Amino acid sequence: MDEIVRALVPKSKDFFCPRVIIGGMEAPPQEQTVKNLVDTLADGTKVKRRLSRQRACNELGEKGKICAGHLKRWYQHSAELAGRFGAEIYRCEHCQTIYLPNPDERPRTRTLAW
């Protein structure tokens, strides 16, 4: 059985990047576990659940780097998405990954209260 080891691999002298090493070889980014993945749509778009107080995308790209695009409230979604996931939907401005709200946080669908 292959042993899974989590290691910090130096990218530069001051920055360490987490990597997953399986059986002595580094796993490619697509084989690493996807955090909070809820579903994948027919067109390949990933639907994920937001972490507590999350403001930036945590999706890994082809090179293994985090996207880090801002999560914006998305109002132009289809009626199918609204019926399936609810009205409060967020989307990354760079990679277009869809995020659902965190169930532990208050919904942000009301008007602002001072």
C-alpha cells in the first residue's frame, strides 16, 4: 500500500508550498483532493461550498497554483441553478467556479442593516 505523505516543498527561499506525495512521487494537482466540492455541472464547471469567511477562490490550476480570484455575488445565473442550489450563488471572477454559501454564516440576501 502506498503511503501518503504531506510535505512542504520549498518554492523559493522564503516560501513553502504544500504538496501531496504518494508513494515517493508527487501527485499532480488534478489528483489532489478538492476542498468542499459539491457537484460538477455538465459543462465541467465545479460547484463548491464556501469556507467560513472565504473571500478568494481556492481552486488549483493546471500548474498547481491557487486561482485566488475574488468571489463575487452572481445574479445572472440560470433558473436551473437557482432551483437546484438556491438564490445566493457566488462565482470566481477568474476561473468561473461556482460557490455556494457557508451554512454556518448568516445569509447575505437581506438589505444592509446599520
